[in-house]
Amino acid sequence: MKYWLAIILAVVSTHGFAQEAPRTEVALQSQGSQTFYIDSMIHGAGEARLLVDTGSGYSVINQETLEALQEQGHATFIKNLKGVMANGATEIVSLYTISAITLGENCIIRDVKAAVIPNSSRQILGISTLLKAAPFEFSMSPPLLRLSGCEAAGIKTAVR
């Protein structure tokens, strides 16, 4: 009887009390029209302001960023794919894996899949990257992202 009581108490005492993953809060900047941007560091290319777009399947980088990443050895071509643009048009875009992005000051996300859209200057933080930091919360007041799946800067050697 004592044996079963000990097992039941052990199960009850641990059930529902798992610690939540530490959350990283990253400020968003409003650019009007209910669009939000996040400051980031694309490892191998430098600082970038990314449009947060949960409707975009992949993150998007521009040609200039791609060239910097390739020069530093931080971009690997995956494949070409047909992308549907915001205006409904379709284009063939190249998909790459980039080594890492730091969102805000210390949320490192590695092996990010990013599309390169020809003649585009806007860079986008898409849902595939956000899901790597899931669970996440998007707050409008105050405007910020709460990310749970980050690799904190300093825990592993950061890619530069």
C-alpha cells in the first residue's frame, strides 16, 4: 500500500508543474498600416530590419543580403520553387538555408530557410522561422514578440 501511495504522490506532484521554457521578448516597431518590423542580425550579412509576416511561408532576404551570406559561406542553396506573391502573381524563387538569425538582442535561430525574391528590397521574417522559436506570442499592446524556442546568445558559440 505504501508503495502505490508513493507512486501516486510522485505522479500527482509532477503532473502539470513542468517548467515553462524561458521566454525572450523582442520589441516590434510599427511602421503604420498595422505592419510591424523587428530588428535582427543575419549572421554573415549584418543588421536587418525584417517585416513580421505570419502569412509568408518562408522568410525572405534580398539579393544584396544573399551575396553577403554567400561571400561569408553562410548560405546554402536548397532548390527553386514557385512562390505566390502578395499580389497573387507567381514567380520562381530560390530557397536557401542561412546559418542563423538573431532576433532582437539574444534570440538565435539557426538553419533558417529563406527565399530570395528577384528585385525585392523588403526582407521578411516568415512563419517557418517563427515556428523554430515556438511557442511564440504576438502582442499588439505593447508591440512585441514573446519567443520560447530561442537559443540564447552565449549558450552556444554564435555564428558570425
